[in-house]
Amino acid sequence: MHAKTMEGLAGASMNMKMMSTPFRVYQEAERRGDTSVMERAMGYVGETADKAEDYQKKVEKGMKEEAKEAREKAKSEQENAIRKRKEEHGEQEKRIAESRNGNTDTVSISENGKTILGERSDLAQAGTVSNMPAETVDVVKTEPVIYTKTGEATKPESGTNISVSA
């Protein structure tokens, strides 16, 4: 809570409590019929009411300042979040560019493979080979091959189960 708001609330509260004393004096003087005491007591009541009103204005001013500070803080937090997102996006773009330019694997299809691929129909390329004749589907029959880090082909040991997780 803002200091002005707290000061205003405390001052207004105290003045409202203090107003009860001269008001009680006013009521006693009214019962007795003493008009001069009544006028003085009402003067004190008016003064404390004015002070309470001044403190109420301080509360309102403090609350406006508090709201303004909260808006500014929210705006700066939002700007920081946007800046961080832009930085993260830039870093991500750098990583993507590095992965494109860096050590990436490339696949090349031999001429023999291109001709075999050209002979297949669009259905076989799409993966729906159930309606195709067996001689078209089994054009290339090769043993499974595993490539090492250096790019050399090695044949898997017999009885080895290979599973790929994506």
C-alpha cells in the first residue's frame, strides 16, 4: 500500500473518532440549553470533519498514484516479456541457421535408385502398395544396412532386433 494512502486512511479514521468528543459536548450543551457551548462544540466538530475530508482527499490522491505506478509496472513487465520473447526467437533462428549450415546429413539417390523410383506408381510412393502386383513392389530387395559415424555400411548381426523411435 502506498504511504500517502496509509497516512490518509489513518488520519481520516482518527479525525472521525475525535469528532465524537465535541459532538457529545454539543449534545450535553443542547440538553442544558447552553448555546455558546453548543456553538463552540459545533465549531470543533466542523474542524475535525474538515480535517477528515482533507485526509480523504489524500487517500484518493495516494490511490491514484498507486494505480498509476501499477500500470507503469505492468507495462514495463509486458515490455520485458516481449523483449525476452524476441531474444529467444532470435536465438532459435540462430540455432536453426546453424543446423542448416552445420554438420548435417544429406541423402543422395543413385541413378539406379532414381530409375527404380520412376518405375513405381504414385500409389506405391504414397505407401499404399496393397493393390500393386508383387513383382512391382519387390523390385529392390536388399539386406538391412547400418551406417557408422564415419559413413561406412555394416551389416547387422543375425538375430539382432532393430527398433527405431521417433
